[in-house]
Amino acid sequence: MKDRDEGVTITAYPNGPLIVRGDVTILDVEGRAIPRTRRTVALCRCGASTIKPLCDGSHKLVGFCTEEPAGSS
């Protein structure tokens, strides 16, 4: 793995997960580190994933949308 000083980025993908890149520790609700095998992980934003906090692609099935529909204001 590369040095931690290279930084961490979190990118919110439209209608999808948060993509976390870099050397970070992700904790579960009990404060325990979630094991990681990759430097890049996807975190669920829709709430429908069966492997929370990780994304399993369920946002596509439930029609998760991060933008307001046109004319909804």
C-alpha cells in the first residue's frame, strides 16, 4: 500500500454510492474496524444495501436518486 500522506478522497456519485479512495479505517456501529481488501470501497447512500455500510448495487434496483426531479421546487 502507498503512504497515508497521499491523501484520501471521497466522491459522491450521482444516484450511487460514496467512493472512498485511500488508506482509511471504516468503523461499524460498534466502533470496530471493517476489514478492507482494497484501497477503494463504495459506501451505501440509499439505505437498501444488504452489506451496509458497503454498497451492493441496490441503489439501481430501488431507483435511488440524488437529484430533485425537474419542477419539484
